[in-house]
Amino acid sequence: GGDRMEKLILHNSASGEDVEMAAGSLFFAIGHNPVTNFLPAEIETHPNGYLKLTQPGRTFTSVPGIFAAGDVSDHVYRQAVVAAGRGAAAAIDAERWLAAGGFGAAQE
């Protein structure tokens, strides 16, 4: 596609089959180790691989429009409940960022 995510290609490693699924966004679960090496080098990380946040208590990274949710930015708790809450915060930050760019109307 163009500048935005449009789909996922899911690969079944058992059958070798690829299936396309329409998708406009993606949450990537990392488990207990921050698997961030697939991200662009422009996104700043700590030496241990966790993403650096540019504002305490927020989900902003060093790249505008890229938000860190939960485990990938939290090297202290690394729990699913933290990830879920930070995922919700990232969604709100993303909505407001999009609205500021003229892509909708965010509510405070």
C-alpha cells in the first residue's frame, strides 16, 4: 500500500498457507523480552531494548505517530494488566495525535 497499514499477511507455519486480513492497525505482543529489533532505528530504545518514552506517563516515542504500549516500554512490571492499560492510553494518544493532524476530532 501507501503510507498506512492496510493489511496483515498471516503465515501458517504448519501448512505453509498465507492468508491476507484487512487491518488498519496492529498491537504486537512481546512477552517477557522486549522484541523491538523489528522497529525502525529512529525509535530510541534503552540499552536493554525497551522503548524510551519522550514524556513521563505518556506513550509518545521519539517518532511522532509511533506510540509505545505496555510491555515494550515497561521494564519494571511487564504484566498483561499494565500492557492493557497502556494500550488504552496509546489508543487515546494516537486518536489525539491524528485529530491534531486533521484526521478527526478528538475529545479531551
